[in-house]
Amino acid sequence: MSNVSSHNWGLEQIVADLRASREQLHRTRHPLGIRELPSRDAVISIVGGLRAALFPTHYGAADLTDESVDYYVGHTLESTLRLLAEQIRRALRFLPEHAQTSDEALSVRAFDVAREFGRQLPGIRALLVSDIQAAFAGDPAAQHITEILLCYPGVWAMTHHRLAHALHRLGVPLLARFINEIAHSATGIDIHPGAQIDSSFFIDHGTGVVIGETAVIGQRVRVYQAVTLGAKSFAADLDGTLVKGNARHPVVEDDVVIYAGATILGRVTIGRGSVIGGNVWLTHSVPPGSSVSQGKVREGERTDEGKH
């Protein structure tokens, strides 16, 4: 066993230097000195509970029956929404408008947000079912709905996104970002919770897909792996600070297909029914019914590329 004692590490100086870094040289702490952060583990549990409530026969208890399923859903939602309200309370504290809100008032606000979120769950489920049906219709390799629910990373990512987007719209952006980043880590699909995505959205394969904060996607849109819907440039104010929240990502209209590796940048519009070919780099709008291949536009000549 080593005879080296702890004082030989020079810990006193290291601790002092780290304190100086935290408090003076390289401050990263929130201005309010908030200590009670949202819990990633709790958020994972929340998403698991919500998935079980939305699709109890796939993600819920194995012994569910027609007689017990409603009780199970209610019991699961009760515990999950209670946990969600606590994480919402922690996340709200980071918003400037709640800097001086009392703990009691913040708890009331968190409960109200969680309750409204719960009311939106039937609508969220309807959107997710449309996404699942789009995956089944759009993938000839899909054998049945259960396979899609349990195995498809695009559906996993969209489940997280639909939940996160609802929280984002309810004014809890930090918690929404937690949820989307959990899906990002698991699937390689990066969707900002602010992105607006309509029904019947299908991400096939999925790895490397990036969808930015202000992207708007219509109905029945299909995208493949490594597609980017990103910003072309970032506006800045006179001090050089980036402007937050301005519309800078693409608008993709209904019935568009975007094949693998395509990159679409800026606030451009991809017209309804267009097909964007693989590896295309696009920074301008295209009219409805266009077919874009390696940067060339052929209006009114929609073609379907081979899937695999």
C-alpha cells in the first residue's frame, strides 16, 4: 500500500484555484445562484411514465387487461404528473420572470402547467399515432405497428419531441430541452423542442437528423438519415451578441420527401409535394412539386428515389 498521504496532492491550492475559477475568473453559475436543478433521472422516469400512459399495452405492465387498463393509466398519470410538477417548478426558477416569485407561488404555477400538459395528452397521442401510421405506410420493411413502436428510433425521437414541444409551448423551455436531449443521446436524432411538426411525420433510419428551433414542418413529410434543417447564418445585434428566437430555419410544406444527407439552410420554403434528393445542399426556396437533385431544380417533375 502506498505511504503517500493526501496532503501531498496539494489539495488546498487546487480547491482555492477552483473556487477562484467558479466565483471570479470563469463563472458559469446562474446569476440567482440556483442550486435546485432539474433531475435528468427524474425526467427519464417522467417520459417513461408518459409513454406507458399513452401506449399502456406496449409500454405498460405486462399483465394489463381490458378491465384494469384505465386504472393503470390513471395511477401512472397521477404519480408521473406529480413528479413532472416538481421538475417544472425547478425549471421555472431559471426564467427571468420568475426570479422573484415566491416558492409557494412557483409551486402553484408548476401544478397549473402540469395539469394543462396532462389535458393535452390525448392530442399528443393522436399525433404520435399518425406518426406511427406514417412509418408503417412509408417503410416496406415494417411488419406491424408493434415493431414500429418498440424498435424505430424515429418514433422514439418523435415521442420525446411531441412531449417536449408541448412543454416548450407551455413556457418550460429548459425541461423541454432535457427531454429532447435524452432522445438525442439515445437515437442520434436532434430535434429542438421549439420546432413545429405537423401530423404523420416519418423519420426513417434517423441517425444524424437535425431539425432546428424555428423549423416548421407540414403534414405527411418524410425525411431520411443525416438530413439537416438548419440555419444559414445567425443575426447579431450591434454588440455582436446573437439574436435569439428569430425565424432562421426552413419551412417544409405538406407531402415533402427529403432523402439522406440533404442539407437545407435558412428561412427558405420547400413547396408542397417536392422531393429533395440525397446529399443536396439547398439555401433557397423551391416551388411546389419540385424535384431537386444535386442542386438542380426541375419544376413539376417529382420523382421518387430508391429507398435503400
